Amino acid sequence: MTQNHLAPNSDSATMRFGLIVIGDEILSGKRVDKHMPKVIELLQKRGLQLDYADYVGDDPVRITATLQRAFTSGDVVFSTGGIGATPDDHTRQCAAHALGLELALHPQAQQLIEQRMQDLARERGSVYVPTDADNQHRLNMGVFPVGASIIANPYNKIPGFSLGSVYFVPGFPVMAWPMIEMVLDSHYQHCFKRQSWLEKSLIVFGAMEATLTPLMLTLEREHPGIKVFSLPSVDHPQYGRHIELGVKGSPAAVAMAYPALLEGLKPFALQLGPELVH
């Protein structure tokens, strides 16, 4: 695979967003993933949505395969974790392998890491020695696939990197989340839909999803541009067993589709609960 596979999808109307969370600690239960809820929140604030997420342990073969899919997808994908310089950090190497690239110390990353080490030395009241073994080892955090671009880290200056529309950030939320937000605001404002997306639904009692499926298919067929969704619940603390049934899309499309949804429910003579608007 080569960098020719890095061309992102340039159509903002069909742009998809993905997330990769890397680390054994997530799959073993030692840590609870906080990235997916936060990325969903960051995207929703901008009228966007997360289309998929992959969880991968510290297995180089699986990481490489997952990154290969990300690179060829044309999607905007955020990868968290595994970009440090300890033996269980494989992401940088796997990204290079997935694209058939060499690894090299990025000049700008080197400068940022050296600035960070100088800052630490001043904080400790010690002298920064560039040739110190620990300092030399820390430079490995700036060894990226050749051709990578830098993602600034406002927390401690240790940068992430990007290749095409795949963005690699640390696993620490305090670092990763501002970096992801900065990428969105710097590169994808043309995709934002803050004023052009609406979700309207209602609570339906006593129905089965299979019974409502024909109505859902009809609505999507007759109202292009909207999505119909069905979220069943069996033990909701307020509504008990129910289905949240709704439509989402542009406000104009929802304004046409939602009344059709209500009309389509009438023959079923179901008990309807409150309406919800997001």
C-alpha cells in the first residue's frame, strides 16, 4: 500500500467519521473507554456523527489491518493510543507498515519534544542534557511514518501525527480530546451542520419493531434524505418497555417526514408517549 491510498473523501455530504481505540487495557477492563462518548459529543456539537468505532488490543497484526482499512476508506478517522515509546506502543510502526512507508524522526516533532524536555529540566531545577539516554529515548515519540504531518499537543507539546485523513493522538483524554477538537475545527468546518440537522421522535408503547419495519421502509423511500430510526428499550426507568421511533435529517426534510410518520402510525392504534426533539 502507498500514500496514493490516502486521498480523503472530499464530499462533505457523504463524509464519514470513525474512531479507533487501541490498547489492551481497554479490552481487559483495566480502563474504561472514555474516548467514544467524548468523540460523539465533539461531533454532535458540530452537527456531525460518529459512523463507527473499532477497539483493538496491542497486537501489531490487528492494528496494521485496522489501519489499512482506515487509510483506504477515505473517511476521517481518529486513532487513540499506542503512539508512545514503550514496548507495547505499536501504532506508529503499524501505520508505517500499513502504507509501506519508512519511519524517521520528524524534524518538527524533534523540536517540540526537545522543548518539552527543556521545560521539564527547568521545572526540576536541573540541566537539560540532549545526549542523556532518557532524552534520546524520548525522541522516539517523534519517529513517524515518512510524510506524516504534525498534530500539536497543547497539553505537553509531545505531538501526534496524521497521514491523509487518519489522525493519531495519545491515549490520554487530557491530550487527545483537545487535539481531536483542533483537527475538526481546522480541517472540517466545511462539513459542519450545526443549523441543518434535526432529529424528531416519539415514544411508542406496545409495538414490535418487526411490525413497524414496513412503515419505516416506506418513509425512507418516500422521503429521500431522511433516516428513520428505532430504539427499543425493555427496562427504561421512566417509560419501561417501549420503542423510540423517529426521523432525522435536514429540518425541511424532517418537517415533511415526521407528520407522515404520525399518520402512518394511526392504523396500528398504539399508545403514544411524548415527542422528543434533538
